[in-house]
Amino acid sequence: MAFIVSPSKSASHRRDFLSRLPSHLLIEILSRLPAKSLVQCKSVCKQWLDLASDPYLAKLHFARSKPGVAIHQSEPSKNLLRVADFDDFHAPTAEIDLESLTPSPSVAVDGSVKGLLLLRDANYKREALYVCNPLTREYIALASPNQIVRYPSIVTHGFGVTNSTEEFKIVRIYQEREIDPRSGSCLRIPNSECQVYTLGTGEWREVGERLAPFAYDGRLIGQFFRGNLHWIIEDLNGHELISAFDLENESFHPFPAPFPGRKLLGSVGVLDDCLCLCDNTSNFEVDIWVMKEYGVGKSWSKRFVIRKMPELIGPSFEIVRVLKVLGDGNILLVWADYCVLNYCSKSEVTQEVDMVQSRGPNSVEAMHYVPSLMSLKSFVSEKVVMF
């Protein structure tokens, strides 16, 4: 004789069975779910809501999370932030309309660390910074810095976390510059300041160390890697170097560039757990250099030479960033804030990735992102707001 159990009773039985499991087994099961599924589990029952909000589960789940991508798309009619897997940009784990954060269309993503994103209102009339978690749909509006940025002054940011104490820090570099009206090069830097904001303190602090007279580029952000933030900088002779800021000690230290003294148009990134440099100086190709042994100048080597699409060939002033080397050997690049490119290593052909975006005055940003369920409420002195 066969017994037929209705679907509703079967589902109820499964829930009752799971609810009787010890908490540590439930946490072990939940920690292995995709981020999107785990967020949905919060709506099942109060027990699962409490478990899914447990800091230990958030830490365990993050350690097992699959790296993905954070995509910011800005169009005249929408301003969206999405996080997704590299396998499918069009099936987001989470999607947020940034108009709920700020009415300004000029939002930029300035950093991604352990599931948290640093967002910046790029409108110079109102310099505003936010730290958000797209999965928990929480954000913190940081206290406003003292200076108002006006051209030719520049500001650049970096976002990272200390190794020993896991303090999340935002670093802000502000420079007043004098520009040659004919060449556009920097003649002098009358004032250069560095400020640090540690999440949970609610305030900016001045770093006592005086910055050397190197020019930072407002289009670049500090790349976080192994406890340091890295920027490409330029001396007053026009030669590029790399600046490294130690988040633990809050101090700058020299860092070897792949070709000191040479002019380049580049950005610092991370590729296969190595610091890398993406150089767009050539009219015909993009070079990717990798530092095989961190901090050792002689370990820089050219790893990829990527041919440009025909429509991108020629003199360029755009910053190109490497995003990821995929399992099939293809390489994802971000061309300024215009588009995402896919370079096929077998055919040596570069194509634009379809981001389902209309043509026009739009922008696309993409940044490496690992999903996290860490709540911003753990920073007790900060005001946390829900999207």
C-alpha cells in the first residue's frame, strides 16, 4: 500500500525536521548555501532569521563564498548596484536602486573589502562617502571631510582592513596642486593631506606623516592587497611610481614599480593572488604586469599582452583595470567607466561584454566582490540605515 503525502505536508515535515537539528549543524548547512539562498532563508521562520544573522555564520559563510563581481550601472533613468557571479552577470544575487541612497547620479564604487563596498558621490559640490553591504541592504554615511575639493585639487580614496585587528579603514588623500596651463602637468603641490576613518569611530583622523611631493590621480583608487593600499603616483618630472600605505601602522613606504622612470597610463590591481599593473600606454594593446613575489621589484614580469578592439585603437587617456582571469583563460577588463571587455586568449580577440545597457550617456563599473552577511550594526557607534 502506498501512502501519498501532500506537497504542503511534505514541505512542513522537512521544515520540522530541520528545526529539530542542533544549531551547530544548521549553521554548517546554511554556511554552504549560495548567498542569495541564505538571504531568502531569513524569511522562513524566526529561528532561521536568528541563525542567518549570527556573526559566526556570516564569518563561516564568507570563508566558503564564491568570489563574484559588483556592478554599478548608471543611466539617465536608473542608478543600479548589482552583485553577481562571474558566470552570469544577468542573474544578480542582490540589486539595489542607489536613488534610495542619494539622488545624485554621480556615484562611484571606490573599494570592495570582505563583502563591504565603499561608495562615493562623485559630485565635487558634495563629497559624500558611504560603506554598504548589498546583501544585508545596510549602509553607513560617513562623516563629511573638512575640505571642499575644487579643480585643480584632487581627492582619492582607498578601502581596506588591517590583518591583526580586522579594523576596516577608509583612507582619503587630498592634494592642492598648481597646474601648467599649457601642458596640464603638475608644477607644484602646495598642500597634501592624508586622513583615515576607522569604521566604528565616526570620525576622520589626520595622519601625522607628511606626504612626499608626488601627484596622485583622482581617477585611481587605492588597491587593497596584503594589508596595504596601493596607488600609482607621479613625481614632478612625470615619472610613475607606486605608493603603498600600511593600514596597520598608518604609514607610507616605498614600493618597487615594474619600470621606474617610464611614463605609463596604468592602474594597480590583483590577479591570481598577485599584485598586478594594467598599462594602457600603447595605441594597440594593453599590457598586464604581475609581481610574482610581493614587494620584490625584480619579480615584476609581463604576463599578458591584450590586443585592443579596432574601435579602441589609437591614443587613449583611459584607465583600464583587470577584473579577473576566467577558468577558460579569458580575461575580463574594465575600460574606464564605459564598458567591460572580454579577451579570448585562444583567438586573441577582445569583445565588449553585454551588460544589458542602453546606449547613451551611461557608465559601467565592475569590481571584484565576495558576498558577506556581516551586518554593519557590528560597528556600534555608526548610524546604520536600511536601503
